[in-house]
Amino acid sequence: MQQTRITKAAALEYATAGIRVNSVCPGVIQTSMVDRLIAANPAMEAGLVAGTPLGRLGSPGRSPKP
């Protein structure tokens, strides 16, 4: 939520200069760290998935590169 507010504020500020502002919010990426957290608390996975619009965790290969 905070990132989208910052993006919107920057977009409005720089729009008059013809500059576009975008952001990527990939959500939770299923890494080895997340796998360990889920293994320690299996109920956590349902909560993480419920908080994502696509209804699944992201995979590292599908995340945008900086």
C-alpha cells in the first residue's frame, strides 16, 4: 500500500515534465526462506496466499530483474 502511494505521488509530481512513474509490487516470492517459515508454521501459507491477488506465491524465476 505504501509503495503505491509513493508511486502515485511521484507520478503526479513529474507528470507535467512528461515523466512516467511505475512500480512493480511482486508480493511474496517463494524462496528457501519462505519455505522454511511455512514448514515451521504450515498455516502461514494460507495467509500469505490469501493476501495475493493471484491466489498463489510468486516464483523467483518470474520476478522482474532490477
